[in-house]
Amino acid sequence: MYFGEETQLFAWRRADRSMKAENEGRRLWIAGGVFAALLAAVLAANADRLLVVNDPKPSDVILVLAGETDLRPARAIELLDRGYGRRVVIDVPAEAKTWGFRESELAQQYVDHLPEATSVRICPIHGLSTHDEARDAEKCLASESGDRILIVTSDFHTRRALATFRRALPDKSFSVAAAFDETQFGTQWWKHRQWAKTFLDEAMKWVWWSAVDRWR
């Protein structure tokens, strides 16, 4: 009888421990869910401040980063006409082709048809990352007068681009202007699939840059 009571007591204790473990696991899942919801709310409320900087300052050179080829150059020309710079330098991938034509050739045709053509030049770049682009652009900027550089890039790329160029080229003074494209990104990023994809992709790149690349 005594042995049976001991066995039953052991079974109750084991069941009690198992129930406590299940409850603890449930609490952890709930806490994790609450944290994820709060994080999503913070990101949703601060997407514009997390990724976007739009603060152009009068500069010597306006530098258009490679990538989007419509709104970025147009924004740079607008800023040139408004007196934010004396020259525009447009980064273009040196080896990239579109429909069998080199992008550098197409970019030069674009420049040649501008009323401001004499104030605009193409800068061939080879790097694929923003950091590598900064190093390539440094060679073109070296032949331009002045150290105040106004970067023009897509809105979601502005904060990371500004931080990267300041880190890579500390002898230059940088500000940044955003080229807005509602087909790719909006600060209320959760409302559209493409906006969400853009936000998550750029947010991950920003976190990686902040944690790893900036210290290299």
C-alpha cells in the first residue's frame, strides 16, 4: 500500500511539473506575441524616421546614386535648377546593359538632351553595394570642386546611404534629398504589399549596416 501511494504521488508530481512547463511555454508564446505586436506598431509608427531622411542643403555637387533611373535624376535636376548645387554627377553601373545597350550610353543620351547638359556628367561605378559605390564615386568627386555633396537617392534608401557615405568619405560633407516613388514605398508601409517588401528589405539592410558593416 505504501509503495502504491508513493507511485501515485510521483505521478501527480510529474503531471504537475508537466502542467507548469506547459503553462510556462504558453506564457512565453504570449509574451513573444505581445513583443512582436509592439515591435510592429513601433516600426509602423516610425517607418519614415527609421529609413527616410529628406534634408537637402546647398552644396557644391549633387550626386545621384545608381539604381532607379527616372525619379532620382529628375530630382537632382530639379535641385540643380533651384540652386542646391553647381554640378550633377550621376552614378551609372559601368558594365550593366538594358536591351543590349550599355546603361552608361543610355545615361549619356539622357544627359545630352537636358537643357542643363553642361552641368551634368556620368560617373561609371563597379561596386554593387552602397559602400562600394561610395568608393567608386570618390574618384569622380575628386575631379569636382568643393567638398559639400548632396546625395539624391530613393526615399527608403536615404538614411543608410547618408550614413554609408559619411563613414566611407569622412573628408566630405554630405546631406541627402529623397526621390519619392509611391509605386515602391510609402511610410504607411503595411498598407501595400510592395511597400512592405521594400520596408522589410531596407530595414534589414540598415540593421546589418549598423551592426556589422559600419565597423569594418
